[in-house]
Amino acid sequence: MGEVIAGLAGTPQGATLAMALALLSAFSHAIFGALQKWRFDPWLTRGAIDGFYCLGALPVALLVMPWPEPHVWPILAGAFVIHTAYKYVLAMAYERAAYTVVYPVVRGTGPLVTVLGAWIVFAEVFTLVQWGGVLLLSGGIFGLAAWNLSRTNVDRGALQVALALAFGTGIIVACYTVYDAWGIRSTVNPFTFLAWFFVVDGLAFPFLAVRRWRRLANPPSAVPLLARGFLGALIAYVSFGSVMLATRLDKVGEAAVLRETSAVFAALIGWVFLKETVGPVRALLMALIALGAVVVEFGGG
């Protein structure tokens, strides 16, 4: 399978597959984000998710995939640092503001910085039309965050901190997107990198979650929390695995932009499951996000 992905990289068929994988990642990541915020403390949920996907990936990495090349281990160590920082800052943001406020700010910041990073690292160049699409998409996402914010009752001091954390998380998202793309392109078999990525990425947060659970005055029952973690781990394999494969197959910037249509899926999840109102303004902003993604995908000439 790794040979198939490597053979499709840079081809028209690979570009089509990359687009499908990026959209699959967008949908699954919106569900993933809602799982982390919904019902349980975000630190506990993230710890349960990471524990399950680390344990699930370990036998695959050890028994199924080829052993990573020596130069891959330092890359995986760097991925551990960047992703742990991302999860830590995001959990702090989720503590202070609503999911529908934090999530769009994170996802709106990411594509702008990722496109610049892909230009620096991979010499990817966006056309003026594509840049217009990026601005449409990010503008729609930030507009969605502002609209949600105007209808959220929250302490203003906590909100300012949450927004700063959300912007910071968005920058980290851009950093890990470019870094992971570099990492998965540095290996012969991309699935070897993916398997070990899930192992090392899941090492830290289970311990942080256990420590936090013990310190809570009324800790939640472990059974439903672990059930949520198991489901989240399955979704994480799809979400992170799909976008990494997309960046191996085609342009990093285009995959990153398409993935940020997750803000549209997140709004729909908030409407259906969290009982939040969509309304005409949010519907228009969601349409702008989708339009921006289409412009980026087909505006390359």
C-alpha cells in the first residue's frame, strides 16, 4: 500500500485522491473536536483518546510495518513535541470558551500560516486566485467565530485569554501540518511513519489526564470516558492519517485549506448535537468557507 501512495504522488490521480482524503479529514476532525469538548473535561477526553490510539497503533508499528529508517526517529521526536504543545494549548482554550468560538479561530488561523510555511519549506506557490480563495475561507471561518462569539455569554477576561490561546493553537496547527508533511515525505513507506506517529503522539496526555482526574473534586465515571476515548481514537486515525497522506500525495497548502472546511462540519455538528442555532448568517458564512475551498482547489491553473 505504501508503494501505491508513493507511486501516485505528484500525479493527477494522486491530486484527486488527496482532495478526497483532505475532505474526509475535515469531516472526521470536526467530529473529533466536538468529542474533545462535549460532556467531559477536554483534558480527560484527550488523555483517553491518546491512550487508545497509542495502544492501538503499537502492535501495528511493531509487527506489521517495516522498521523506520534511523533518520525518522528524530523527526518523530519533533512531532511529539509539536503535537503535545498543540493539544496542551487547545485544551486550555476549550476550558475558557465555547467550542463553537474556539474551534473556528483555530481553524481559520491555520491555513494562512500553512500556505506560507509550505511556500518556504516546499516551494509551493499559490496563484492570486488561490490566495483569494484562502482569504475567503479564512474570512468565513473568522466570521463564524465572531458570530458565535456575539451570542456567547462568557467572562470577557477569560474570553480574551481563550481567543489568544486559539490563535496560538492555529499557528501551532500550521507548524505541525508542514512538519508532518516533511516527516511523511522523508520515509519510504508513509504508513510506517503514521503508525509510529500515533504511538509517540499518544504518550504524554494519558498521564496528564490521570493526574487531573485524581485532582478533581467529583471525577467522572471512567467507563463512559473510556468509551468516548475509544471512539475518538478511531476517528483520530482517520482524521490525522488522511490529511498526512494527502500532503504526501499533493500540495501541502491545498490539503490544509480543504481540511479547514471542518469548520463547516463543526457548525453542523453544533447545530445537530449541541442544539446550537445555524440561521441565515451562519449559513452564509459556511457557504463562503466552502466557496473558498473550491476556489483554492480549482484556481491553480
